[in-house]
Amino acid sequence: MSATVDLGTVFKGSPSGKIVEAKGGTRELRPNDVVIDIVYSGLCGTDMHYRKADMVLGHEGVGVVSQVGPAVRSIKVGDRAGWGYNHKSCGTCDHCFEGWDTLCSERTMYGVNDLDIGSFGDRAVIDADYVHKIPEGMDLRYAGPFQCGGSTVYGAIVHAGVKANDRVGVLGLGGLGHLAVQYLAKMGCDVVVFSGTNSKREQALQLGAHEFVASKENPKFEGVKPVNSLIVTTSFLPDWDLYFSVIKRNGTIVPLSVSFDEMKLPYASLLMNQLCVKASLVAPRLVHRQMLKFSARNNIVPMVEELEMNEEGLNTAFDRLDKGDVRYRFVLRNPRYKGPAVK
């Protein structure tokens, strides 16, 4: 008989938008399942879209493996591990064989499937094939934001075909942008950050940017050399006419903004300059794991503010993120975790 896993305390959305504590259900431990006792979780902008949904929230969970199913060989009890946006794919379709499990038509993912599983809680049961070991030397406190935020921007950089010595623009220096700057700088790129004002100039340069452009002070981007690629990390869609002017011919734009507005582009400029617009989801598994190793090897660290994983802490984090009052990621610590000491 298979074991039953008690998910413990969980935190869910509600019709009012308030995050509420609830009793989690139970899950059967299937042969390829891994149970992770959650120690930390990052808060992602995508979570904001589900705060009124009747589901367990959070998808940047990290912790310690406490149980594994009998078929699991890739990870063991006591390992530090995490998971992100995608929970499962079929493994047999063309997309899966090509390494694009994130595009599988049978994919299961946060906000759509497994609504009883989230990282704002005590425990998660995840298929072992979608569990990622946390590299040695990476502080678990910082590992949560990599599970979606880091995966998203690193995957976008890979998807855009960025090479060393490329000049790459990062639009926005927030939860995603501050990670993108670090990755690009460590890859040997010439990094230029575009932001509204000069308030984040010093921070951008400290993170590895070589140039900073404040669009409100230089609205025509005078004197700015064009970029090979532009990674858009803002929470809103930009003025495309303006930003098309600083992209090299044959250049690439990767929009990461989660927006339900129509995307209207200056088509003539797109055509005549042979620009490419590439949408990018979170990274597929291989790229996700490469991202974790790259981050650990190059000492890339998200800048975080830590709060306690309870109703007060979560509602504070959600409300402040909604107002843009965070530099640059919230991390929630689970005070109910009683497992082995971790770092």
C-alpha cells in the first residue's frame, strides 16, 4: 500500500484577494514522487494573478526531501531541492523529445493543475523528474527566486541566442531585471539597463551593467548604441516605437511581461529591420538545471527581503509587491519547518 502524505498548513487565495491559512489535504505518494518539506519560498509576480483563486499559492519552493517513492533514483531523502512553474509533461511528444517540456500539450503547471500544491505551505509532492537539486554552496534562502524568476530570465537569454560580447539591453531593473543583469554580465555581454529614472543607476552598475539609460531624462535615447537583444522584464508593455529605435537590425526582442493587453508593434519597422520577437516561458528542465549550476558557480544571488510565511507576512508581501514596494524579491520563511538544519 502506498503512503499518504499530509500537506500540513497551506496558504490560499480568496475571493477578497486576502491570503488565508488553511488545512492542506493529503496526497498519495506515487512511485516517482518526491516529498519536499518547504523551508523557503519566493514570491513571484505571477502569484499576483491568482490571489483571488481557490488554490494553494506559490511556485518558487525550496526545502529538504523527506520522502521519495520507490521508483525515484535521481534524488534522496535529505537532499536540498526545489521546484518551479512546471510540474509534469508527457515525455513522448515532439516538444518533449526536443527538450521543450514546457510546451507539451499535456503539461501540468502552476495555476492550472495541482491546485492543492503550492510553495506557500509546509509540504509539496512533486514528480521527481521536475524536482531540481540545489547545488552545493547555494544558500537555500536565495534558492527560491531561482525556481521561476531565475529560470525565466536565464531561459530567455538562452532562447534569444545571446553570445559573449553581445550588447544586450535589459528593460526594467526589478525582480527579473536584476537577475538578468547579473547573468548577462557573467556571460561576458555588454549590458545596458533601461529604466524610467536614474534612481536605480548605481544599483545597476554594481550588479554588472556597463551602461544605464533613464528614458524620462533621455526620451529619444540620444547617444545610445543599438543592442543585439532586448530582454523586457517590466510588469507592463513598453512603448515599442521608442525601443525599436535602439535595437540593431536582425536583433531580437524577448518580452517577459505578464500582460493580458494586446501587443501592438510597429510592423513596418519590424519588417524593414528584420527584427525577431520571441516569447519565452520559464526554462525547460535542462536549461533550469544549467541555470542553477551557473548561478552557484558564478555567485549570482537575488536581492531579497525575508518575511515569515504566515497570513500577516504573505498579505504584506502581496500588497507591497502590488505597489512595487520591494527591491527586488520577497522570500517567505516557513516557521513551521522542523527538519534538519539547512543553509
